Amino acid sequence: MPLVVAVSGSPSADSRTARVVDHVLARLAAGGQDTGHISVRDLPAAELLGGTAVHPALRLALDGVARAEGVVVATPLYKASYSGLLKVFLDLLPRAGLAGKTVLPLVTGGSLAHMLAMDYALRPVLSALGARHVVPGAFLLDSAIERLGAAACRIEPESELRLLHALDGFSRALTAREPAALGASAR
């Protein structure tokens, strides 16, 4: 199974976004998928903001993304855009840091008015980083995510269905082999 790494860009210690990521990763792991979770808020701030990737924690995070075949990129929306914390991390990736990878964008927000930010703000950055395939993602209203316990959540059923639909598309894209790759490997 390919490795899937999630990058969550919420600055909140009690993040709905990170809870949704953990929910998604648990589903993938239940299906036998190897997973990892990079919470950008836990990385060393001075080095992250300084744009230097020499700190061991930053190197480990960047290496995790480099090794992954699938990347879940999750962020809350602030002022109709993805978080600055996520942007700082994405800026540390090499120019083609997502080359050859399947990417699933997940976005949480307080209003449906900001739903298009996923496609008009986040998707272009993921594509610019060379993602092989940015699959249709999922936008979840904050009000559809109920915090449970320390890190768990319950997602309102209609939103859960949208999330599962996006996750199914991601899983299919992740395991699909392109015809050109199959022909090349058969030679």
C-alpha cells in the first residue's frame, strides 16, 4: 500500500480540521493504508517562519511528504483563503514537492460563502507544486463537526457522505495505474 501523509495547517490547539484529518486517516488505516499526520502548528515556529528547513523536525516533515504517494492537505479557511500556517509549510517544499503525488484537499470553514476558496486558492498552489492529480476535495462547515473527547469528532451525516465520497475518489486515484506506466513497466 502507498504511504499517505496528511498535512494539517490549523493554528488552533483544538482544531476541527485536525480532528477531521485524524478521522480520514483512521478510515484509511482501517483499510490497510500506511498513514502519517504532520500538524504544522507543532513544528518549530522560528525555523518554519524563517524558511529554513535545517531543523530536524522540519526535515522529518518534509521527508515525510517526499516519501508519500498520497498527500491530504487540510486547512481551515480564514478570510476566504487557506491558513497562513499551511502556506508557510507549502513554501518550504521544493518547487516540485508534490510531483507524482495524488493530493486530497480538505477544507473547513464557517460559511458556505467561502467554499470556492478550495478550488480558487488552494488547488492552484497544489498544482503549482507539481501534484500528479489533485482530486475533488471536501469542504466541511465547522458547524457540521462536533468535537468528541480529546481528539475525536462526529461529522453531520450529509457532510460525512461528502467527505467519504472525496476519500473514495482519493483512494481510487491513489491506487490507479496510468496506462503509460503499465506499458513502461511491462517492457
